[in-house]
Amino acid sequence: MSEVKKIATRESYGNALVEIGKEHEDLVVLDADLAGATKTAIFQKVFPERHIDCGIAEGNMMGVAAGLATTGKVPFASSFAMFAAGRAFEQIRNSIGYPHLNVKIGATHAGISVGEDGATHQCNEDIALMRMIPGMVIINPADDVEARAAVKAAYEYVGPVYMRFGRLAIPVFNDESTYKFELGKGVVLREGSDVAIFATGLEVYESMQAAEMLAADGINAKVINIHTIKPLDEELVVASAKECKKVVTVEEHSIIGGLGSAVCDTLCANYPTPVLKIGVNDVYGESGPAVQLVKKYGLDAESIYKKVKAFLA
């Protein structure tokens, strides 16, 4: 069996910007002295006149992006998730969200898989922060194919969008020739009737692997990729809960305020269902190799398998 191709979604972000930039001259990319890490340097090399390095001043960068949006440009403001969602929250809320401007935020290095950079850079709170901003769309792609499609969808959508990308190279499982990205629509990757697993980001592939392990034990798990956390595909969430009776959410984010909370909000209002939330518990991360951290924090396929099995028992 050939080895699965792996690409970090931050690479996908940089490559997608170039693809879109070739077709649309109104696309402008901003960065906060991290172009090499966020991969906007790929765009900068091709379109230097449309790349603005704002320096280590994320709040100011969001203000510049807001200003550009008012002139008809489509700015993509880029930085680490911790600095974009965290440090610049006020500017995103007041300068982008409140006037509902057409600004796209490319947040890389999200989650525990940032690895050796440690707790200060491992942003496990960004989805929760962005969910609170009225009108903000949140996208968390699961692989390279989906990430590039998501960036294009973000460009085409008129309004503020927060896109979440990772540092760790992850398996590419979507087929580019058949894949279609629909904003706000979940993707059923595996049918099942014993439990519905809603996953997002790098946890989608891990959840599919966990479902294979569960199948070996006679447990038929339905796996759904939720690439758009806001607006959430509430219809699919409720329908899957009705079909499977038990729900599991899996995310590389705090279990507070992220995908798990969004799913619980929906089910509480429409179809109360037992839910197990798998994610980063109410703790900070730590420095270490990304793959080892994913396992230590219980986000790898084997850990998901064990937790789901115990939940069903």
C-alpha cells in the first residue's frame, strides 16, 4: 500500500492565494511579519505589489484590512491563530465584524499540533472567540484539497470569514476531481447507525481511522466532516442524531465553545441527545512534537476509538 500524501493546510492556504490571485486582481494579502510561516510568502513571491507586511502589529493589520475592504479590495489578513483571533480580537470585532466588512482572516498554526512552540502559541480558543462575533463565518478544513477549496469559497463569499489552518502535515484524503466545497454544509464520509461522529480539521482523518477500528468491533459509526463551524449544518446534525441516537464531536480545540458546543446548542434546542465532546479539556498545551501531543491529549485515532467505545458502553 502506498503511503498517504501529507500536506500542512497552511501550505494549502499559500498556494490557494496564488491560484485565486491570478484570476482576481482585487485580492490583497496582508501578513504580520510571519509570511514564511503562514506561507503567504508564496503569494508575495508572485505578487509582491499585492502583499503588505504590516510588521508585528496584528491589531493594526486588521485595521488596514478593514480599510482596504472599504475600497473594494478583498484583503486576506494572515497570522498565527493565537495572534489573529487572540491579540487582534478587538479590532476584528469592532473594525471588521461590526461593519460586516469583506475581510478574510487566514489563521495558521492553530491547535495543539503547533508542537514545540508550546502553550503560548497553541491556540485552542480561537473558534470559540470567533463564534461570538455576529456574522462571522468560520471554516476549519480537513486536508489540502478541502483547504484550497475553502479559500476560494471564502473569496467568493461577501462578508467576514475566519479560516483555520494547521502547521502539521496531515493526510490528503479528498479526491480533487470529485470534491465540492459547500459553505455551511457538512460532508458525510461514512454511513453508520450506532453513533454519529462529527469531526473538524485534522481530527476528521483521525475519526475515520477510529471508525475503522470500531467497525472491527461491530460498531457502525457515521462520520461527518464539519468544515464550516459557523454557519453550522444544523439540519444534518439533527438528522444524524435522530438516526444514531448518540453523538460524538471531535476537534483540535477546547471542548468549551468550539464544534462540540455548537453541536450541543443545536441538539439542545431541537433534539436532545447524549453527546460526548472530544477535544482539549480545560487545560493549556505544552511544548513537544506535534504527533506526540495529539496522542497525549487524546486526539489520535486510537484514543478516539477507546473514548467512543466507552461512551457507547
